[in-house]
Amino acid sequence: MFGVAALGLLIYGAISIANIDFESRRVDRDTLLIGVVEQGDLEIRISANGQLLPRDLELIAAQVEGRVARVHVAPGDEVETGQVLAELTNPQLVNAAEEAFSAWEGSVADLKGFEVELENGLLNQESQFLQAQFAFEKAKLELEAKRQLREQDIIPEIEFLQIQLDVTQLEQTIAIEQKRLDQSQDNMQTLLAVRESRVTQLARALDRANDRVGNLKVVAGIDGIVQELDVELGQQLMLGSPIGRLAQQDLLYAELKVPARQAGDVVVGQNVVVDTRNGKVHGSVSRIDPSVTEGTVIVDVDILDALPRGARPQLQVEGIIYVAQIADALHVGRPTFVRTDADVSIYKLDGAGEYAERVNVRMGRASVNRVEILRGLAPGDRVILSDSSDWQDHARILLN
């Protein structure tokens, strides 16, 4: 009896061993990610990492040469337009401004004295003109009186002719004095304009000198946050030396780095959700860089919602760009190292889920975690989404 039982066990073991598949590559099922093919609407989304950047950024630079005397702010401080950030010293600029003021002040005094001199000369010319007019009027009265006396033969002809000649001469004298007066007035305006232009020139030089002295105070040009301020007390700065940067805190946009192979689907105006790790905000694609840098394309996103608290420039964010929606599409979870719009090899499980065979599948457009299937699979098919490079040379694998 014992022998019969032992013989049965041997036969059973032989049958079991005979059913074991020693040829197929074995893969641990627990290490695999398996997806099910579904049919329905597929939203194409692109995920990209990036950062928040200020829309309005001001580079702070030294407008004049000088030595740093005081520093009033530090990175992270909020500042307002016109607020003093740092102060420089430069005695030469101060002296130059004082000299410019003295030169301008002297030119103003000189202009006033010259104007008085010209006005006196003009008054003298007007006086001569009036004297000539009075003499002319007097001579005309005398001429009229002597004409009557001549008609009565009371005075000789020669006396009448003399007074007539005097009237003619005085009339010409008035015309000449009038021309002199007009010319004096014109000359006065011209000479004053020359002196006034000199005063204006020195006034502008004074303004420039005062501006240079005013630029010893480095001020903020915008309301914002001090991002950088790289100066030390006693440091000598040259004209144009960079000092730091200001950024407006409430005018930020997202700069996303989209993989170049997906950037072709991105267009201006598409909706974007930006995750700041402290809240999500909606945005819209505003610019797409035409060049590719290190395999990515820069995409700028305008933020449409109020940013959550703590959002600041250079904050790392993640953006989801909503590219399109495909109606009634066949799709599956996105396999590792998927290629879009291409024929790929993927392992499909059999009905029992014991084996997986390699099949050719045409992939369509890919989303963040789903990919479109154009042909090669049917709804309900189960496929391996994990990396299959270790057994890619096997047409069939056995799942433990």
C-alpha cells in the first residue's frame, strides 16, 4: 500500500515538472505596473517644471563714481519707488556742483547788468528821436508863419527858403533816428538772446552737476523686493557698476521648461495650471521661445489668479499645460520611455494574466499619465507599463 502511494506521488511530481515552463523568461509580477486599455475622452496635458519670475525687474547700477558710505536695505526688504537704498560719497562731484552754481549765478548777474546797459542805450536813442520830432514840429510851425509873412513881402525870399530847407532836413533826421531806434531795439533782443543762451547753458550744466550729486543716493525705481544688493561699506564703485536687482512681488509669471518633443503641441493662449506647492493658480501661455536649449523650450505663462502667500521670484513650480481633448479615444496609462506618434513594442497579458506577449502598437499623442492608442490594442487589454528593456529580446514572458 505504501509503495502504491509513493508511486502516485512520483507520477504527480513528474506531471507537475513537465508542466513547468522552463523556456519563457520569468518576471516578478509584483515589480510590474500593469495598465488597462480604456476608451473615452482623453485630455492631452503636458507637465513641465519651471520657476516664477518677475514681470517687472529693475537692475540697480551706480549712476556716478563714488565710495559706498551707507547701505540702507538688504535682500528681501520691501522698498518703494524713490526710497534710498545706498549712499555714495564723491567730493569732486560736490565741488563741481558748487562751481557750476557760482558760474550760473555770475552769468545771471552779468545778464541783469547787461540788460540795464542796453535799456539805458535804448532810452538815449528814444530821447534823440523825440528831440528830432520836437525840432521838426517846431520848424513846421515856423515855416507856416514865415510863409504868411512872405506872402505879405514882410520877409525876404531867402529867409523863407532857409526855413523850408530846415524842415526838410529835420524830416530826414526823424527818419534816420527812427531807423536807429528800430535797429537798437532789434540789436537789444539779439544781444540779450546771446547772453540768455549763455545763462541757459550754464543752468543746464548746473542741473547736470546737481543730478550727479543727487545720483550719489541710489534709489529704487519701482515698488518691489530687493533680490540682490551686492555692496559693502567703503567699496569704490565705477559708473555703471551693478549693485543689485529689484523685482515687483505681485507681477510674477511662470517660466516653464517644456521638453522639446512636446513643445510642438503648445500654442499661445492655452490654459495652464501652475502648482506653487502652496496652492494652484490658473494661467495662460503667453510666449513660446523659438529656440531649443538643452532639450527644452521655454514657455512663459501669465498668471491669471492671485498668487498664494509665499509666492516669490525664483520659486520652483510645476505647470500642467492643457493642449487638447480627444473625443472617444483609445488610451492607456503612459508606459515608461514612451514614444509618441510611433510604432512601439509593448507586452500584452493573455486572458489568464499568466503570460505576456510582445505586440506592436501605434502610439498617438501622449498626456501627463495617459497615451493615445491608434492601433494594436483593444478596450480591456492589459499591458505592462513598466520598463521592459531587461527582457525586450523575449517575445513572451511568464509572470510569477
